[in-house]
Amino acid sequence: MRLFAFLAVLGSLVVPPAFAQDPVKVDPKHYKVLYEDAGIRVLRVVYGAHEKSVMHEHPALAGVFATDSHFKFTMPDGTTLDREGKKGDAISAPAEKHNPENVGETTAQAILVRPAAKK
């Protein structure tokens, strides 16, 4: 619980840029808002085995894997990044545009904490 509180505070310290391709709007199947206020946004991310998203953007964020996870991220230029995490691992990621795919054999879940979008 202390890690989650730390991540929430960390996320609130970043000034949020406007992102046009909000994953909650372009891919509501995989992204759900758990909490949002003027400073932070907490998302639950759930991908079934071999499920793929659509290209979208995130500001810099922090998060925690709720399950063991293995993703392939395709970037706008076609390059790919392989990212894995174990249940309970804390992560941070830079602002980026990508298309994630769960390349694992099981459902992958994570909680992400990021700055709230400017309104």
C-alpha cells in the first residue's frame, strides 16, 4: 500500500502534457480509469493472452504489475520493444506512443499511475 501511495504522489508531481490518443478512449476494452482527480489518473490495464491494442499515447508513468506479464510494444516507426515484469514489480515508463501486445500465454494485468490530462 505504501508503494501505491508513493506512485500516486510521484505521478502528481509531473506536469501533464495533452495526449490526443488516450488509451481509455481508443481502447476501453483494455484500459479502465480506477481513480482520477486534477493531479493524477490511475488506470487498470488488462490484456488477455495474445491480445493487441491500438496505437495510443501515454505521458510518463509509474505502475505495478498485478500478474507476471510479457508485452511487445510496436512504436510508430515500426520498431519493437520487449518488456516483461513479474507480479509485484514496480515500473516507470517514459512518455511514448505505442501499440502494446500481450505476447504471454496468460492474462496480463497492471495498475498505472500517470498525470491527469489537462481539461
